[in-house]
Amino acid sequence: MQIQADTQRCVGAGMCALTAPALFDQCDHDGTVVLLGAGVCGPEAADAARAAVAHCPSGALSLTD
């Protein structure tokens, strides 16, 4: 599974990093999303990735198989 993050759309709410800290972090400069692990998500983290996408208030995150 591949995670995409639109940093132009991100509002820096941090829900992704709170929901799935192994997959996401926030930029120290402006708080926007930072993908960890090159945005690749294995099956063991798929549920966390889906939850982060669902909780993103700006819709900046998406997933592809």
C-alpha cells in the first residue's frame, strides 16, 4: 500500500502523526505532514494508515494499493 500526502493541502493538524506515529511525522518548520518510510505501508500497518486518512481534517492523505 502506498500513502500519498499533499503538503499543499495539509493544515498541520497532526492527526496523522497522532493516529499512526510509525507512518507519519510533522515538519518542524510548518507542521505539515511528513511521510516516514517513503510512504510505503505494509499489511501490518494498513489499519493505522486507513485510520489516519479517515481522521485527516484537510483530506491531504490518500492510499493506493
